[in-house]
Amino acid sequence: FQELKALRNGKSDAAFYERLALISRDLLVHEPLAFKELETVLYRVLAALPEDQRRIFGMSRDEGMTYREIADKMGISVKTVEKKVSLSLRAIRKGIDGAFPVIISMMML
């Protein structure tokens, strides 16, 4: 529970995605229903992002591209890439925050 609370209350930083991955792995093993709920929330949040923001976030996280590489590829500034990734992480955090009571209640069953 401490990891989920820390994730819920954490500030947007570079380690957020890594913490989320660790928590997801732990949930998958020990709480598969809670993991499924978290996965659903993540897919829903990512699908709701504007197309360019979703693409930038995917290049950063899924493809492992640097902000500079993304900026060059898309013809935008590094600051714009930073802002779009930050907005994506904020949206994910907000989605998790909204699902937090459901996930915790599933873990209590």
C-alpha cells in the first residue's frame, strides 16, 4: 500500500514512470485484479491524450528516445517535448488518483 500512496502523492519527476512499472509488476504478481484495473486506467488515460502528446510520450517511454531526438524528429523544441511529457505524466497521475480507492478496495478483498 505504501508504494501506491507514494505514487499517488508523488511529484512529477523522471522516476515516476519507473515507480509505476515496479508497482505494476508487484500488482500483477500479487493482485491481478488490481493490476487489471490499473492497466485499464492507464490505457484510458493514454487514449484520451491529444495525438501529438500521446506520440511524444510513446517515443519517450516506449521507444526510449531522448527529448532531443523527439524534438528533432518532430521539428519542435525540447521545451515543448518536456511540457508534453509532463502533461502526460500529470494526466496519468490524475487517472491513478481517481482509481486509487477502487484499486485499494480490490487489494483488501
